[in-house]
Amino acid sequence: MLCRLSQVGQKGEMMRLCFPKSGAVLTNSLSMITTLWLGSSPGLAAGDPAAGKQFFALHCSACHATEPGVNKIGPSLAGVVGRKSGSAPGFNYSPALKAANITWDKQTLDKWLQNPMGDVHGSRMVLTIPHAADRQMVIAYLETLK
């Protein structure tokens, strides 16, 4: 069973959503819909790692782990800042991301999270973080993952 907390409702109530493991696609779709519906998360501060951790848990953790070597639909993001694109061990990256030769830092992550498929044509990540303040929170959190 795959479970996660999701922020729902106009007042931002938290709800536990559970699906069979085969429902990962449904979970990702719900995460994308929730992100688009909620837009920027109210009450979370841009550039704040604690707020970024909260945003990550709500919007990114269905696909990405923060523990080293734990890959999900996407690669582990432990140590991502300073790492070359397509280089986390044990993850099957798209040829496009392997060849992109991006070193992940604040600027490259911001561009990537805004539009992954536009940044690297042929990449597999389709979800975006459209609001700059949300991207800055997530990046501040990712910088803590050494």
C-alpha cells in the first residue's frame, strides 16, 4: 500500500491518501493535480529549508527519496546539489539527462524545476513547480541533503 499526506481543500486540510503500489501513476496524477490546484502553498517562506522540506513531502516525495541510494520513480535527491545530471548511482536516467552535463546548483535547479522537459528535451520528469517562491523553498531544502 502506498500512502502519503496531501494538502487538500480550500483551507489546506491534510488528508492521508492510500493506493495499492500499482496505483503509483494515480498518485503522481493526484500530486500534479493538487500542485496545479493549490498553486503556491500559503504560509511557506521562500528560501526556507524547513518550508522546503514540507513542500517536498507534499509534492515531491511520491517520486523522489532523500535517502542516499533510495530510488523511486525518480532518483534519490540526496547530495543532488553539486552533482552532475544523470549521475546518481543505480538510477536509469533518460539518455537526454545523462548527456545534458548539468551541474545542479541554485540556478540550474530553478530552471529545471520550472520546466524540466523544456530545459532538457527528452527528459522523463514531467511535473513542474511553477511558482518561484516554491522552487526556492525546495532548492533550499535540497541544499541541506548532503
